[in-house]
Amino acid sequence: MKLLIVEDNRDLLDNMITFLKREGHICETAKDYRQGFDKVMTHAYDVVLIDIMIPHGDGLNLLKELKSLKPDTGTIIISAKNSLDDKVSGLELGADDYLTKPFQLPELHARIKAVTRRNRHNGNDIVQVHEIEIHTGKREVIVDDNTVGLTPKEYDLLLYFASNKNFVLSKQTIAEHLWGDYVDHLENLDFVYQHIKNLRKKLVAAGANDYIKSVYSIGYKFKV
Amino acid sequence: MKLLIVEDNRDLLDNMITFLKREGHICETAKDYRQGFDKVMTHAYDVVLIDIMIPHGDGLNLLKELKSLKPDTGTIIISAKNSLDDKVSGLELGADDYLTKPFQLPELHARIKAVTRRNRHNGNDIVQVHEIEIHTGKREVIVDDNTVGLTPKEYDLLLYFASNKNFVLSKQTIAEHLWGDYVDHLENLDFVYQHIKNLRKKLVAAGANDYIKSVYSIGYKFKV
DNA sequence: ACAAAACTTCAGCTTTCCTTCAGATTTTCG
DNA sequence: CGAAAATCTGAAGGAAAGCTGAAGTTTTGT
């Protein structure tokens, strides 16, 4: 999952990044309103975490702008104060959840998952494509009652495919979703082949159809 | 899709080209006002990306000239400043969209697609010509509920025809659109015949009429 | 600190697509 | 009608993209 964290407290930011990366997320960061605004306007994230108290403007403003332009982006407000006012205005402005500092990182993670579940998968924990079940809560994939042992990258890849059924995804887009923006500067995206191959092999071995179709010179399509 | 990028920052330009080529687009470039003006006046593009801050003149001027001469060319303004003035004047002068540096390349791509969708296809993702449906998002062509397996060139060719129904397109113009402006220096454009032939054959085999009419000594017309 | 798992790189192989070539067919125009 | 130019066609060669197994590197977990 691709996240943006708008937070100026360096220590907290580092903690969050370390933790969330370990959980398998791609993390981008912004340290103030301006950076946050730029990133938010120019890129798609699954969830944006916004600290209300950030330099150069109000986090609530950023939230408002984000929600008006990209209403289906998940948003979580983070605030130092436990003030009811902030909470109410945050949720009124369209935040999907609200977290008060200090918080436990697993709690944050749980909320991120909950928000995307509500936003992307119609409140459903399980993404199902015919015989393939993706349990997003447990990060587990099941085909015909057998769990398929996927590596993190393979899992992300499958979930990304399943969330974009029947659309052509360029190798570029796929790489960006799984590795982050830095792949733009790479001249070689061949490593994608490996994960496609391994994912295909495991799914087929588990008894699923090979829904991953290659689209010559562009990328792949998860065709159902 | 055929794009022109007017941008003097070499690094940014290279990044954009790499990315957009990977997405299957033909990219032409101009590094200043003069080059941009020449290219724009002498060739046809689906979308022109213009950096406002370019040598030898104002990007907004170029935009104005382009829009007055070829109003249906898609245009996206790129600006380093996050100034409202630029944005307003850019959009007032007829730009179809506006992007602030720094931007993420997928965002750029999304906007290019959005602009052409609005400009060329009446805001529709599906281009339909009688029994032929071109699903631009899925990169899929369907005739009578059967998908037609087209190669990249064939697909581009068909989409180009379908976007220019009933207009005579010269072989030269077609070649420029599919291969880029470098075909100007070629004395032999015979390879176009092949793709026309293959496209015709596949469409007819799928049960469609042969809308591609040859216009002797000129080129072709997609007649509906 | 070690072993296991995951990721990346590399080199060779297969497939798909594009271009070239040579010859046949059609169109135009004197 | 006949010749020249343009177009069409099938087949072959070459180029590019995709696939794969194995080796090397990094990361993870104990």
C-alpha cells in the first residue's frame, strides 16, 4: 500500500516509517503544508496521514483540499491534542479516521487497514476473484481452501491486479506501486518479470487460472 | 498517442520521455519557444505539454498561438511556480490542464489521458464505431462481443482512424502519428501498408466491415 | 550470528512483433 | 488500351520484448 505521511516531528516520522515499511507499505513523506500539498496534488496514495499541527498552514486545510480533489483517497488525521473540536472538524471535513498522539504504531496500522478496507473494498475484508480469495486482514491468499504462500511482493502484486481487474497496467505503473517513485529513474524494469513469474507459478500450482495476461510492449492485464 | 514536450530542463525532459515512452507514447521534444512553435505549426499532436518558463519567449504565448491555430490540440501547462496567476491565465488562454512542478510522472500521464478523453472522445473511455468498440482503458478492441487481438501498432492505427472518422489521412500523417516525426526523413513509407493490411484482415475476420478505404495517391479514409 | 527467505541480477532462450523484399494487383492518365 | 505509379500481399529476416532458471545479494527471523 502506498502512503503519504505529513508530519514535521522527525522522530515520530522515522518511527512511523520504520514500522510501516516493515508492514510492507511504501511510504512517502512531507514535512510541511507546501510539500504535502504538492505531493497530494500530484500523486495517488491509498492513505494520507496528516498531522494537524504542521508548519506553513493548517493540516485541516490540506485535508479539505485533498478531499475535494481526490475524494476516494483514504485520510487519517493525527493530532496532539485530544480536543473534541479537532476531531469533529476533522471528521466533518471528510477524514476517514482520527488518531490522537501519542499512539501505538500497531493501532495506526490497524486504522490504515480499516480505512482502505472501507474505501477500496466496499467494507469487505476479502477481495475475491473467482477461485482466488485475498484476505487483506491477514495478508493471506486462498485458492480452493488452500492457502498460497506468497512473498510480500507477490502479495502486493496480486492485490494490485485484483483491485484493477481488466485494465492494462504498464510495467512502469506496477513497479511504482510496489517499489515507489524512485523506479522512474531506472532504465531497467526487468526485475518485475521475476515476481510476475513467481506469482503466476504459485497461483497456477494452487489450482487457479492464470489471469495475468501479458500485453506486449506495455505491461499486464488481470483478466477475469 | 503522439505528444510534444516543450521543456528546456534536460533532466526533467529525459525523465518524462523515458516514462511516457514506456507507456507507449510517441514523444517529440522542443527545447525553446522557436522549436516549439515550428513543431507545433508543422505537425499534429494529440497533446502538447508546455513549460511556461522556456527560453526565447513565454510559454503562454506559445499556448495562445497553438490554441488559435489548432484549437482541438490538447494542452497541458507546466509551471515551476505555484502561482494562482499562472494557473488562471493558463486556463484562460485555453489550456486543458495545469501542472505544478515538481510533479509525479504518473500524475502527468493521468492528466494526458484525461485531456485526450475530454478532447477527442467526448469524455468517453470507449470509442465506438458501429460494431467496433475500442476500450481505451483496457486497451481492448471488441467486435460483436469478441475481442480482437491487435498488436500495438495495429491498435494505435485503429484508434487513430476511429478518432478521425471520415477524414482523409495521408500516409505521411499516419506514419508521423505512429512512428514520430523522424519519418519525415524517410523516402520509403511502405511499411505502413503492412499494418493497414493486417488491421484490415483482423477486423474483417472478427466480423466488422472494412471501413478503411484507400484514397489513391493520398492515403486512407476511415469511412463510416 | 547464523540460517532461511526474499529480492535482484544475469545470461540464455522463446515468443511476438516489425520491417524488408519481391512479386502481383489495382488505379490513373495519356 | 498500355505504361507508370501506387497499392497490396505473403514470406523471410531481424529486432525487441518477454520468460526462465540459477547464481548472487540483501533482508529477515531466531
